[in-house]
Amino acid sequence: EPEVTQTPSHQVTQMGQEVILRCVPISNHLYFYWYRQILGQKVEFLVSFYNNEISEKSEIFDDQFSVERPDGSNFTLKIRSTKLEDSAMYFCASTRGPGNTEAFFGQGTRLTVV
Amino acid sequence: KQEVTQIPAALSVPEGENLVLNCSFTDSAIYNLQWFRQDPGKGLTSLLLIQSSQREQTSGRLNASLDKSSGRSTLYIAASQPGDSATYLCAVRDDNYGQNFVFGPGTRLSVLP
């Protein structure tokens, strides 16, 4: 069964460092998303991406964040200068179509900023 | 702004019981509602997707219903097993929120052998 894969599964970084979280969405999907879940809290939307551009972003997704689909298969989330409060589980998701299609999520990357 | 709530927050039942998890949302202008399972420290596994035009969906021992007008969904789990122990999340895709998911806080289920 096709799945969304994320790497790494766990990353520890020093405050102020840049991190790149990687995702490989399902191959025939066209819409891509990043969500995050701070420990003990709800899953929150960060950004959606379609046709090589950002479709929507939340207020969390400030100038420190960026996304890219560099090579037609990977979908990355970059955090330029990490803060302690960026520590969370980050989930990538993909859908084949827009709002009425099933979303598939990856297993997540646990980011720990120290 | 769409808000999603789930009750109960936690539930502990003996193996074999049938159980119901509840999800409520404040704005009925949704595309669909999806139920997910999350094991501790793990990702989100899709269980059932209900389109806004549908009333229910079934997969194995799981049945999800949707009453869009009242802003409610229920997830029914029949003959629960210890392997069902996990957190169950509901999420709605909201036309007013760019078709992105708004998640509930989850119900943490423990099924005791």
C-alpha cells in the first residue's frame, strides 16, 4: 500500500540552527501539507502546497519556515533558525485532489530543539 | 473559526465492549470528516473518511456516522480488542479554512484484556 514517508524520524538540533525535514508523498498525489503537534496538544495546520506554490499557511508559518518541492518527489520543510518552541512532531500529508479526497499522513519527524 | 472537540478525553473499557467516541464541530460548512488513529509517539493512520454528503462509513469493526447539520460525528467500535488501544482523532476539512484539516484533541482509548 502506498504511504507517505518522512525522514528523519527524530532530529535533535541546537537552538538557532537550521533544520530540513523531508517527506516523500504518495506518487500520484498533487496536494501536500505540513502539520505539527506539540507534545500533549492538538495537531495544527502549518502549510499547504499545490502546483509548486503555497496554497494556504497558518499564522504559525512565519518567515522562519519555508517549503519546497525540489525534485518532483521530495517535499521539504525548512526552519531557518530553530527556537525551543519549535520542538514538536511534524507530520507531512498528501492528497490526490482537493478538499474532498482522503488525506494520508506520514509517521512524523520528532524535532527536539535544545 | 472552526473548532473541533472530542468527548470523552479518555476512555478505559474491558475487552469485548462496544464503544462510541464523539466528535463535534462548530461550523457545518465542511468538505469531509476523517477519523484517525494515533499510537503513542507515532503518526496518524487514516481509519474512515466521510464526505459531507454521506451519513456513515464502515470498515470492519468500525462505523463512523456524520450529522453535518448538528455538527456531530461518532465513531463506533464493535467488540473492542486490546490492540485498539490508541488515541483517536477526528478532523474536518473546512471550506472556510482553505480545505485544510482542523483537528480535535483526541480520545485516548485503553482496552483492557
